[in-house]
Amino acid sequence: MRYFEVRGPPDGVEPQWSGEYRAEHRWHLSGVDCPRFGPWAWMDAFPSVDLSSLQEPVLAESKGPMSVAEYSRLVALIRPFVPPELPIRAGGSFGPMVGTARGRFGPITCWPTWRVLLREDAVDLLKAEGLRGIIAVRMELRSRRSTMPALYELEARPLARLHPDCIGEFKTPACELCGKPESFSLPPKRWLLRSSIPEGLDVFGIDGANPRVVSERFVETVQRLGPSDVHYRELPAAD
């Protein structure tokens, strides 16, 4: 099986679709001010995680970096609602995106680079074809167009890893004080660690990196719905 990063259109390429949106996830964790590393935040997004039963107003507000103690308190509150294999990190977002949209959207949209949206007919087709790992959460968007099709955010869980050889030495160590994981700059030439690829899934994310990864089955299926303003970059795998 071949795998691809989903990316927005290259610079200088005129988009075919006019769709734009402004939205934020319903709940989120602020960044952490670590005594050792200073302020930091991750960019995880799990729109399928429902925190509506938590009576914690701070999760619905966007604030500056919080203390390590406050971060630890909030993580303990959120943990029962998040699947155990998923990380909870400062800067993470949860729940559906809420906001506004205008224009016309293609079958798949990648904007910004760490977020992939699907039109409703694309979600229906992917599921009808039996693709696995399709976690698509309907966005709560207001629009002046009554005929605008529903849009869904594609959740890409960070289950795979980049190969250590492509990351090299450009890494920041983990921190036992604030829970900050090991981090690295995304290398221009990159490939997956084959043993980390989740078997059978057609969508997943990369731990510690932004790219959303899809299988060739995913690409072929979505392309049946016509052109989109996205670019697919193949990600090879190695042992």
C-alpha cells in the first residue's frame, strides 16, 4: 500500500474552489509555561472527543500559557473522555469546529496545512467503499448559502511515526516537568517507519508532525468526485 501526505495547492497555483471558513474547535487546552523550556503548545485536534459533560469553563476560552499545575489538573479531567492511545498535550483541541463558511468547497480541502475537510458526499463515498479509519466530524458552520453541503473535519490520529533516520539530530528532548514530548523540525525529505504504520487504516496522522496521511485507496476514491485544491505527496516507508 502506498501512502500520501495531503497538502494544500502549491504556491502560485490558482485555486479552483472559492470556499473559505472561520471556525474553532469547541474546547481546547491552552499552552503551558514550562520553567525549563518556556511557553509551548502542540497542535493535536480530536473533533470526535465530546467534553460537553465537563463543567470547566476554562476549556471553552482561549487564554495565554498556563502553569504546569493547572495543565496537569485539566489533563486529569479530560483523560476519561479521550481514547487511551491518544495523547493529551498543551494546545490540543477537542469537539467539532464552530464558525462560519462561504463560497464553494471541493470534495476535499486542506487548509491550513494541518487540517483536512471533506464535503458530505466525499464522506459518504469513502464509507460506502469500506475505507477504514474514516473519523469525520460534522462542522457546525453558518452560511448565507442555504444549499451549501455539510462539511466534515477529518480526524487523523497520530498513530504512525517518521523514520528516525530522516529526523536526524534536530530534536528537542522531552521534559519530565511539564510533559512536553520529544519534538523535531519536519524534515524536507521524510519517510515513515514501516513498523509504525497502523495496519489497514486509510487515514492517520504522524506523532510529532502535522501532515495528514491517506492511503492510495483514499486518493483514488475521492478523485472520483472531481477536482480538488489539494496536492498529494507520496510518503515512502522503510524498516
